[in-house]
Amino acid sequence: MKIALIGTHGIGKTTLCFDLAARLKRRNNDVELVREVARRCPMPINEKTTAAAQGWILHTQIAEEIAATAAFEVVISDRSVLDNYCYMVHASGTSPFWETIIRQWLPTYDLLVHVPLWSQPSYDGVRAVDPRFQQEIEDLLEGMIDSYSLDPLRLDPETPDTWGADIEQALIPLLEPNLPLF
């Protein structure tokens, strides 16, 4: 099973990934995290990113998801190909090549969880802190969710303290086997 948290930067996806992983491990699931790969990109990211940098990020994201799903029962991705693609579109416009890959890769996620824009980013040495840029990425993501006809689990921006439990509850039917009654 593969779960991806999607949303703009600086809204708590990484923290939520760790919370969710701990919750699922307590349920005896074999869990792996695919950490946000943009932080390791050897080229510029954020507002200064390029199509080449985002291509590196997308290729690395897919490769790490393949490796994780081959070895672990449950994979939690801190981002998906979709929200990583938003940064490419913001920097250089759409790409027919990547559009094809995105469309083919999206069905590999068993659950997309949209973490809403509820806070402004804080400086951590890597993350962009311009709230306008943060909003532009969120707007692109919302448009792509619509254009790809996706139906992610949408977390309530008013209740961030319950998000881990909310995702866990949504996953229970997917994690527990359906045993026949007779």
C-alpha cells in the first residue's frame, strides 16, 4: 500500500508523515517513508528551480517509491509526483512528457492525502518562505487535482491536531484484511 501526502511547502507534511508512520507501526505494519527528495536535489529548487531540477526530483521520487514498495508493506511518501510536478509547471510550464508519466504514476497511490494550506512557511535553511509562492503552488495543485479528476482525502485546516488520527481512520479499511465470514 502506498500513501502520499500532497500539498504546498511549509504546511507540516513531513511532521505528519512521521506521525502517521508511528501510528501504523503501532498497528504492526511494516512501514517505510519516502522522504522529500527536493532537499537533496543538486540543482536549484523553490523559486529558482528549473525543468532539469524538477526532472531530477521526479525521477528520484519515482525510483525511491519503486524501491520502497518492493521492500515494505506500507509506504508513506512525503509528496507525490503530482505536487512535485506543480513546481515544474510553475517554473517552466507544462510538459507533455511528464504529463504522460504523471497520469500513469498517479494510480500507484492507494491514498492521496491533501494537507491544506493552513500556515505560512518558516525558514529551515531550504524551504521557500514567500507566502505568495506557497499560495501559487497550492493553487496549481488544486487545479491539477481537478484536471486529473482526483479525490484525495482532504484534511480540515481547522483541526491539524487530529490529522494523524483522521488519516489512520481512513486507512483502517485498507489495512485490515476482509476475511470471509464462512
